[in-house]
Amino acid sequence: MRGKGFGLGFLIFYHVDPRFDWRGRRKRIAEVKANERRKALEEILYALVVQKFMDANVSLIPSITPSSSDSSGRVDTWLSQDENLEQLHSSEAYEMIQNHLALILGNRLGDSTSVAQISKLRVGQVYAASVMYGYFLKRVDQRFQLEKSMKILPDASDVEESGIQQVVGDVTPTGAEGSHEALSSHPEVSSFSGGVSPGGFGHGIKASRLRTYVMSFDGETLQRYATIRSKEAVSIIEKHTEALFGRPEIVVTPQGTVDSSNDEQIKISFAGLKRLVLEAVTFGSFLWDVESYVDSSAWKT
């Protein structure tokens, strides 16, 4: 009798209200698991990027704040590691990086002493755009190097300048849904990352084999290569940039313009800017590498 009573009580205790929303609960559990998985994957990707910098004996730039040890208030008190960063890219890719630097720094590219006072928000935007550029560049360089080794590169004479301008004008880098839309739609990104808009590859830069190769792509292919593949990669770019430059306080006026009166100004040398951009491009290149590695492994199924 005691056994039967216990069994009856057990059944009564676990009686479930038929109105209980099992379907909604399962959906919520699945969402929580997906978010946990996405967060874990993001942490893995970021750790692998940092490890690649450590393996290359390159220290990542710390948070951008005025140095108390520098009387001028400059933020770039870090060591120059330009040579180490340059060696992490193929010769063809580095030609493109030099063009990217020239677009940003202009005739100050070789100036290692002059100091400029610049909007911290703008520098942060250029950094994020340069990460995206590095991601794009590594992606196309991998294909270029493969076709180069197989001796199937297209003839440079087949690429007409008019065709280049058509591709440049028609394509804007876009990518994963959600937060990436805000990042990729920013004018800094479209002008700096990959040069796939007017002011990019097709304007005021030196010719290079890799540039010519990229311009042989049709619009659809170029669009695909200019797309960041995962939300995790987008989140890493946003969080890493925010860790460096802080969260920007952007105020939109009733007229629809951005009020930049609270935008912090920082003092930084042009050599420091070059170092920032080189690191950002390399970060993007590494991000593509580790994302490809994880995508092809058991981490991502």
C-alpha cells in the first residue's frame, strides 16, 4: 500500500497543466542554447585571433587614452611594430595595404614625427573599417595565391578600366544581418574597406597585380567577397573596436544631423595612425583565417 501511495503521489506531483505552453518553452530553451553557443564561438574566435598575434610576437594596442607619461598628451606611446606586421602579409596583399594607408594618410604616410589632433570617433571608425578591409583582402588574396600557384590567373589586359569603374560604383560591402548593417553602411566603411566604392580601389592609388585581379571579378563575386560571413565576426569587430576607443556618444539633432560637440579629440602622430591601421588590417586578416579554421572544424556544425 505504501508503495502504491507513493506512486500515486509521484504522479500527482508531476501533473502538468494542459494549458502549459510546451512549444513556447522549447523555443525559448533553443534560443538560450543558440545564444550560449554563439557567445562561446565568439570567444573562441577572438582567443584564436589574439593567439595569432602572440605567435607573431606582436602586441595588440591597448585602450586609447592619453598617456600620463607623455607631456604632450599623445595617445600613441606604444612601440612601433610595423615591420613585424608587414611581414604577416603576402607581397601582393601588402601592396594593397600600402594603397589603403595612402588613402587614409595621404602625403603624411612617410611622416613619423608630426602630431595631429583628431576625432576619437573618426579614428575608431577608420580602425573598424580597416579591420573589414583586412578581412576582405585576406579572402581575395587566398584565392589569388591559389590561382597564381596553379598558373590560371586572368590576363591583366582583359580588365578594362571602364569595367573596373562599373564594379567599383555598383558594389558596397554588406554582410551578416542585424548589427552588421550599422557597421557596414557607415560611409567610412564603404570608402575605406576594400575600396569597393568611389574613392576606393579605383581612385588615386598605384596599380598592383592583386588590385587588377580583384577588378576582374563580376559584381556578384565582389559583393560576396566583401561580405563578413558570420554574426560572431561582426560582433568581434564591434567589441574589439569599442574596447580600444570606448563606446561613442552619438547624438542626433532634431534636424537629423549628428551632434559631434561631445566628440573627444585625441593627439596622435601619423606614425601612430599607421600602426593602428596596420594592426586593424592584420586583425581582419587573422579573423578571416580563424573563422575559416573554425568553420571547417568540429567547432561549427
